[in-house]
Amino acid sequence: MDLVWQERFKLRTYDVDFNNRMKISSLFNFMQEAAANSANSLGFGYDQMVAKQLFWVISRAKIEFTTFPALDEEIIVETWPRTIDKLYAIRDFIIYNQDMIEIARATTSWLMINGANMRPQRLNSNQIEVATFEGKIAIETLCEKIEPLAGSNIKTINTVKIGYNDIDINQHVSNVKYVELIFNAFPIDFLRDKQITKFEINFLTESKYDDVLTIKRDQEIEVDATSFYFEAYNQNNKPVVTAMIQ
């Protein structure tokens, strides 16, 4: 059984930003698609999970970038189930350009959720066997809890109401939409003048239709800031997502 899955994607007009660079939200879409197809091929994909009232949710992600492809270029997403860490299924990724030159690496942490009680389940305990390939590692350090920057100066950037286009097949806000919300709160000048080298995100609580999210941002005290911290809260003041961009 081949545990390493590869899938090719072409960048369309909606996959790149105003700099003609691939959006990080688009990469999340590609990674999610490749992860789903990989899981299906290994026997723990959507159909197999739903039959047992289970589903996967991504809890944390960390991506390190070398460069960004442009419109009409192709990327190859390589992914595999790396290991099991307590309740988390760890899935890694290596992203290549169309010439098979590495452009990014990622590690992600997933939870298996019981659809009946919405609680995380222990892996390999529900007749779903999760195969792993521990001999291949994209990023050595697993995803960690994201903490605010020292010298906090958190400011509210915007407020967003969740609508139809934000909801996925699991009836809650998709991880890609959270990434889009974060980048809509990002300083446009930084995106115009610099290239992102690292993106981390923690998904803390699900959001549903009609929820109202408040997006906040913090940055380093230095004038030439290179690290930005984000957090979002719902209408009940419960943290929903945190992120760090460098």
C-alpha cells in the first residue's frame, strides 16, 4: 500500500492574489482536496467515516514557504499520514512547482470527531484503521498552540457574519474560510512589499451559519514588523481561531 499521495493542481485566476502569487487560502483548498483523496485511498476517507458517524476536522496547521507560484502554473501536492500523537492524526505535505522543485512544506493535526456527541475519538478505536508513514517528515516540529506576541497591542480589525458560502459539507465554517478571514485582516502593504515565509493557524471552536466573528490583530512593536498575530471570537466571546504570519 502506497501511503504517499501526489496530486497536481493548476492555478486559476481565483487562486492568485493581486501580486500574481498563489493565495494561501488556495493552497489550503489544494491540501484539503489531496488529503481527502489520500484518506479515501487508504480506507479512512469521508464515505468510510460517515458510515460510522465519524468525520475529520483539522485542528492545527503550519506551513513554511520558499516561493509562490503564479497564474497558470501547476503545483504538485504530496501528502501522507505521518503519525498519531495522542488524539491527533498528523498529516504532512510537501508542495512542488511544475518542475518538481520544492516550494513549501506543511504539517497538520487532525481530530476524529464523533458525529453523535461531537467529541474527539481515540484513533484506531472505532473500526477505522489509520495507517501511518513515520519514516517521512515534512517539518520536524509538530504544530503547537499559538500564543499572542509579547507586548500585546491587539486591535479589532473587522466583524464578519457567517453566511451560505462559508459553510462546508460538515455544516460548519470551512478551514479555508478562516484563512480568508485572517488575510482580509492582514496589512495590505506587507502583502504588497514582502513575501510570507511562515503561516500557522489553530482552529479552536466551530462556527455555524449566522454566527458573528470579530477579527483582531496584533503585531510586533518594531516599525518594520515581521510577525503578526490574529485571533477571532464569536458573538459569545469564545475564541474560534488564532493564527501567526511571518
